[in-house]
Amino acid sequence: MAALRERQGSTPVKLELSGVTSGTSVVPVGLDPSNGDLAVPPAATVVAWYEGGPAPGQSGISVLAAHVDWHGQRGVFFTLRSVHIGATAEVSLANGRTARFTVTRREEVAKADLDRLLVGSRVGPPQLALITCGGDFDWHTHHYADNVVVFARPS
């Protein structure tokens, strides 16, 4: 895993997103073995980085996810659905550098379409995808129908 991380860049450790979060800790996650989906952050107060993809600033789409709400508590990305185009995101990396991004678009997609949206995430120019739950809440399953995805490019 160390060789993979070296090839990708440094591990993200903090996220600042104007109007949303300031200095929030980032923790690495993989895939949930029960369903193959991105593992959810372990708390409402942290952001999860999908360590199977590129690090912020490397080629491809770096994925950071956080809860909109969790166990009755507002999540880090509670206001992600209203982030403005042009907002700035700064990701502090373990090597002491900061990857800076500018928000370029925001989408709400069905959870089933999220993988398709991120296909090819290891190729192409660097991008940051910030993801949380959105859409209608199903009280029977206790899940949201959609995901809010905010894309940002290096600035």
C-alpha cells in the first residue's frame, strides 16, 4: 500500500471548503465488504477519502465523502448541496502541501448512478469529487435516494 500511496501522492489529512467546513479531519476508507460501495465515514464529524483512488491533486478523480446527517447529528457535508460554483476547497496533505481546488459543478444523482459518474476515476486531469447523501429520505430503509456530488478542479 505504501508504494501505491507514493505513486498517487500524499494522504489527505484535512479539508476546508468555503461555506461548508473548516479544518475537518480526513480519514482513509476503502470499500464496504458487505456491498462493495464506498465505506461510510465513521462519524458525522470527519470526511472519508477513498484510498483506492488518487490522492487530491493527482490524475483522476479524488473522492472525499462525508455524512449529511448521522444518528441525529448534522454531518460535515450538511450544507454541501448549497455550495456555490467558484467556492474554494483546500485539502491539507500529510507531506505538508496543500491541494487547492475551485468548485466547477454540483449534481444530484441517483445512488445507482454514482459509480457511472466516477468511471475512469484514475485517468484524466486532477479533479476532486465531494459526495454526500441527498434527495428524499426513505424512513423504511433509513437511506437517502440520491447523492449530492460537487466537482472541483485545481486552482
